[in-house]
Amino acid sequence: MTLELPALDRWQFRLAPRPAPGPLRAQLEIGPDLPCTELRDHRGQVVGWLLGFGIDLGARALIGDHWQLGADCPNDPDGLAWNVLHGLGGRFLFLLDHASARRIYTDSSAQVPCVFDREKQIAGSTADAILNAQDYDDRFDSALHDQLGVNGEGWFPGGPTAHRGLSRVLPGHYLDLETWRSKRAWPHHAPEVAQNPKAAIDALIANVQAQIEALVTGPRKVALALTGGRETRMMLACARPFIDRLDCVTITGRDRHQTDTVLAKKITRELGLSHRELPRVNADPMQHARFLRRGGHCNGDSNALYHPSVWPIADSHVFLGGLGGEVARAFLWRKGDTPDMAVTPELLMRRFGLPKSPEIEAVLTTWLEDLPAMSALDILDLAYIDLRCGCWYGVQFCSDPTLVRHAPLFNYAAVELMLSLPARMKRDQGMADAVIERLWPELLRYPYNSLGRVGDTRLKLQRALADPRLVLKKLHKIR
């Protein structure tokens, strides 16, 4: 029986069920404007495809229609896959078509999303790519969607999606296309603590600058996000050698954007940097609905409300942001946390600020049991990557397929370096300062995310009055 499948939207893909054994490329359907790179091994044989916007870290260049591996792994699909995953930055999905293995691998934070239906043996970018209109509505789990508050600040951690029977491939995992089961591919052991943090910081800087160089020599100009936060300041420091070839960009407005607006304007004016302000633009009801549908109704936060703000630069720029730096600043840790404490599904849900859910907690139990032996603090760092970013940030790739966005801190090599930093450095949020001190110390004159005590208090009160749910979520996190 042939499935009735929807037309693919921009940047979407799917692997349709195959009637007989054959190459994956015969099953692969790609929506408009989604790059597809043919991957060849050392002997020139096709071993898979890369979907998305990858960056060759070694060559410091964007990948094109073809990419060849430097190493030869004829009988080792795991080794071949790791050479691919560890050699790339950017955002991509890797379809391995090896003689002994057919798999779909995510990048380090699943920035090109993949969901799958094990029973029907079909995979794709989102529910919007693999469910027809009737199935999309019939299989929508409105109870779980509402319980998790996905139309606000909530999401689906751990693999479930908004549709019954559809599961997500998490960061560090692959989907085995023979068994149609997802399996952890990384990490295989606990992160090793860097004996020389300075060398780790140097390697991280080299990693980020390789990607910036690739982007500034590409066909579009780079829009470097500049907010009031640590990570975008760190990205600015890394971009110093290329500063004349990019634009600092800030979404401006009141409320949550006011601090960014004031600080970014002050920094760029005093340092004489190119700065483009993009006034916050609210999505109309149709744009909002399309954003949610393209993402399979798995996210619905402020990006769904304000995503048209970046459209003025979508055809001229690629966007470079600081997401991922939270891995190196103890984002889910609390003051009393210890390496040997118990990390439970209930604790993770509290740290995420999500309500209790027996269904999600059962999935998180499986996620915890599948981890290699590691400390509680390492588990929390990995939870941020797998369960937060892979299930919230990565999902949004298809939601607004206009501006190409990159997060240079989110690749396997960079993530391993951040995970290796000493616990004290993470607690002190010292990575950004260490990078800035080395590359552009003048940037340390400006405070992070602050307009002073009076200004900060006023903004917090305004935000609380506008949306009391945010206050409740904060109380839930710290309880």
C-alpha cells in the first residue's frame, strides 16, 4: 500500500519507504533549497550524503556538492561516521550508506532535525514532511502538548514529538535504518578533564575561527549576533580578524530586547563597528501558524512570535550566533550540586522548568540508563545538549527556512572541548572571559546582560506583569 505523502516545504526532507533493497539516494526526497552533498570515501566510492549547511573544519571552507574523506574506513562504518562528524562544523544531517550499515546521524545538537515512524519505516525532517493532513491532525497529542506548555516556553524532551508514533533522533545518536531503532553513538565514556585549560581554550578559538573564516569567504555576508550576553560577546572577540567583513546585528525593541538594544548599540558605537539594528517584528496569525506547523508543533516560544524580524537579511546574510556556550557555564547546575548526587527524571524536569509528566519521565529514565558512567555534573551538561537543544533549538531549523543560522560552538570537536573544562571554570562562567581576554580585552569593559540595578529591576517587573507564567516557571526551576 502506497502512503499518501505531503509535498515537501523548504529545507525539508524524507526517506520514503523503499519497495525493495537499494541505495538510500533512491529513497531520499529533498524539499526546495536544502543542500545535499555527496560524500565519497578515500577510494572515491559514495558512502552517503550530507543534508544542510556543513563547514569543513580542516579546510576552513563551506562544503559544496561533493566532499571526500581523507581517511579510509572500508570495513568500519563507525570509524567512517566519526571521521565525518568530527571533521565538520555548521549544521547538517549525515546519511550513511555503507555496505554494512545504513544510518542517519545527527550533528552535535541535531541542528537539522530528524523524526521517524518505526512502524511505517519512514523518516523525515518533521511531522509536516511525513504525515498527510489527516494523519497530522489525527495523531496530534494535544494533551501532552498542552501539559508541557509547548505553545509557550515548553518542549518535548527525550525523543517524543507532538504526534503519537513519531520519535526524534537525539544529538549524539543515529537511526539504524535496518532495525528502525535509535542508538547512542556519542559519547562512549565520561568527558576527560583538560589538564591544560589554556590549550583547550586555544583549540576552541581555532575551531570557531575556522568556521567564521569559511563563512566570510562564502557567497553571503555574515551577520554576527550581538546581544548583551556572554556568548555573542565571545563570538565577537573570535571574529576580530574578520571584523571588516561582517555586520553586527541586533534585534531591537522593548521588554526582553531592551538590554540587548542598549548594550549592543553602546559597544558598536564606541568601538566603531558595523551595526545593523533589526526592529522586532511580530508574526501575523498566518505566519505564526506556519512556523508551528513546519516544526511539527514541537516548539512555540518567542521565536514563533518574532521570527519575521530577521527576514530583511535572509537573502543577503548568514547568521552567526552564540548558542552552545551554555555547555561550558554550568547551565543546569545548581549551587549545591555534587558529582556523586543522583540525577533523576524528576530532577531533570524541574531543571528544565517543565511540569511532571509520567510519559516524559519514562523516556528520561531510558535516556539516563543508556548513558556511559559519568558524574552527575557531566550528565547535566549532556542533558542540556540532548534534551534541551536537540529537542528545542534544533527543531526550529524547518520552522523558518529563510535565514541560514550557524552556532559555531555546536560541533562535536567544540562540544568536547567545552565539556573538558574544569568544573570551577564552568561554575564561574569563565570561558567567555578567557576567550575575550585573549583576543579583544576591551570588550570586558561592558557588563553582561545588565543595565544597572534600577534598569534591570524595572525590566524584570515589566516582564513578570506581561507574562506571570515566566515567574511560575522560574520558581519551579529553583524549587
